[in-house]
Amino acid sequence: MLKWDDTPSVSAMRCSRAWVEVNLDAVYHNVCLFRGLLRPTTELMAVVKADAYGHGAVAVAQTALAAGATWLGVATVPEGIELRQAGINAPILVMGALHHAEEVRALARWQLQPTIVTPKQALVFAEALSDACLPLPVHIKLDTGMSRLGFDWQRALEFIEFVGRLPALQITSLYSHFATADDPDETEMRRQHERFESAIATLKNHNQLPAHLHLANTAATLTDANALQYDMARVGLGLYGLAPAPHLQSSLKLKPALAVKARITHIKTIPAGTGVSYGHQFIAQHPMTIAVVGIGYADGVPRQLSNQLTVLIGDRHIRQIGAITMDQLMLDVSDIHGLREGDIVTLLGNSASHQITADDWAKGIGTISWEILCGFKHRLPRIMKKKSARELYPTEDSLL
Ligand SMILES: *Cc1c(COP(=O)(O)O)cnc(C)c1O
């Protein structure tokens, strides 16, 4: 018998073969930890691009704002519009490249603030906004060593003066982005910082310094919040409870916010010598009990983890066997008794005494936790978990 009925009462979860659980209390906790690293006057931007690294942009943004973030960062215009349509009024920076007049008008319409990286782009913006009644607030980005978006830091003055002459645009901040802030060797990060400082000095001398400056991502904030926070820190990964690198792990007690769970859909025994899954990469050496689980690479479980993944059932580590398939994978459950179809398997997340994180998966296949988190597809429903509002945000009378 399938036991769909003795699960928590969230309907999306009850019917699902697999889902993502997002612990919004963990996001709240992590935002508080980062707020604690920053001066009271430094703003915290919650970077919620890519659907909040797969966690669900609207719920994460609302939680981060409640916990003390004051800005939101996205990569694209539609990501910004999604937040506005959910009723979120906080300032939103679009960090990706925008070139089309349509996008510019959408920015103005939804009050999203773009990143300007070339004079040509500034002209497109000015042209598209020529009949707007208010100037559009924009952020100037310098390339100080990432070699991605941004104008050459050595020509910052010329660029700012150019954009400053366009009445349709109002420069509100100057920023840059680190390439190697998660490297234990800080040389290159310090070099980028010096270049940013050098551009600031030149702009100051010519009375052209924008009102706000920002530079740090999660790694830079964890490495040296003191020197690198400026007027704002743009924090992504840390909000989701992961450290950008092992040497940055110990400084804060971050809580991973995302768990991935799936159900056992089928249990069977196979005789010795039986091959399991495509290509028979795994051959049973003895009679085995295997469990089929309803999640696969089309959901975001990397196929390269085939035969090296472990999952949690109850408080036990269980190994995955054979190739991970598009929608399903198999486990060796020979040593577990009393398992039933419908039982829940934790692929990422906690049990009583164990934890499997996106870092564990990333290490196994030579990638980074960011890519693992962003890899969970929308086929997996997101289940948002949080304590009651009252517990999370104590009111005055509950504090008495
Ligand atoms: C994604 C992004 C961030 C956040 O980076 P994390 O390492 O996840 O903190 C900050 N700034 C810019 C420009 C980004 O693109």
C-alpha cells in the first residue's frame, strides 16, 4: 500500500514524487548573521537572481527584507518584475546586461534599477527614456579584474562624466565585482580592491563620486567585511546557508536553507548477478533489496553522481546504485527493514545526526554549490517552511 496519507498536510507535497523544501527560518537566520557583520549604516542586498538560487525568489526576498536586507539584486528584468508583481517595494538592482529599448521602458515602468556598463548602452537608455518625466536611477559598474560586465576602471571618470551628462539617467551608485574573493590567497582580491579605491580617489578629486559604493559579495564579506563593505554588501550564497569556500566555513554558523526530498516508489529484491539501470554500471554481487526513488537528473540530481551519491533514510546513509536516470534513481536498501513504498528519502538536507549539503554534491563532481542549487528544476514543487509569523517576528506583547 502506498502511504500518501500519513504525510504532512501540504497538498503539493502529499502528491509529489519529489520536492524542494525551503526553510525560510534558515534564510532569516542567515540574513541576521550577515547583518551582524555589517555596520548599521551599510545596506544589505539580498541577491535573489535565478529564482533565489533555486529557493523561490518571492518568498526569499520577503524573508530577507523582514530580516533586515534593504535591497534586492536580480539578473534580468523579468526577475525584477516577478518581485514587483508580488507586491515587493524594496529597491531592486538588475545586475545583468540590458540593451533593448523595450527592457528600458519595462525598467522604468516597474521601477527597477539597471547596471550601466558602456557609453553606448547609456545612449540607448537615454533615447528610450527621452519622454520620461523622471530620470531613471542607474548604477555604474566598473571592471576591476573580473573581465565580465563593467567599464574599464582606469577610465571611470570619463565614463561617469559621460553618463552624468544624460538628463534621463541619474547615477546612484558605483560598483564592481570580485573574481577571486573565495580564494584563500587574497592577492588578486586586494588588487581589485585597490583599483576600485583608485577609481574612487580620481572621481572624488573631480567631484564626480556617486553617492553610493558597493563591492563585496558573500566571500568578500566573510573575508573582510570591515574593509570591503562600503555602503552595501551584495550577498547571495551566504543567505542560502552555504560558505563560498571551506576556509570561510567556520566564521559564521550559517544554516543551509534548501532540502531535496523524494519518495520511494517501488521496492524489490534482485538476485546476485543482476545489472541495475542503464548500461548496467552496477551489478549486484549478492541478492539485494533495491528501492526505486522518484527523482532524477531532469529534476536536478546530476547524472555524474551516479554510483557515488548517498542519501538519508531516517538517520541512515544509504548508497545510490547504477546510473541516475531522467526521472528515477535506485538505492541499495538491503540492510534496512520495514521500508515501504511512499517512504521519504532525503537527498539534500538533515537527519537527526547527519547533513548532506550542496557542497557535498559539488565536491563529488568538481563543480560549485551555486550550480547545484540553481540546478533544481521547476518540476520540483517548492514547499516553504517557516514558524508562525509570531514566533519568527516577536511582537511586543510576546516579549513581555
Ligand atoms: C551573483 C552576484 C553576487 C552574489 O554573489 P555570491 O557569491 O552568491 O554572494 C553579487 N554581485 C554580483 C554582481 C553578482 O552577479
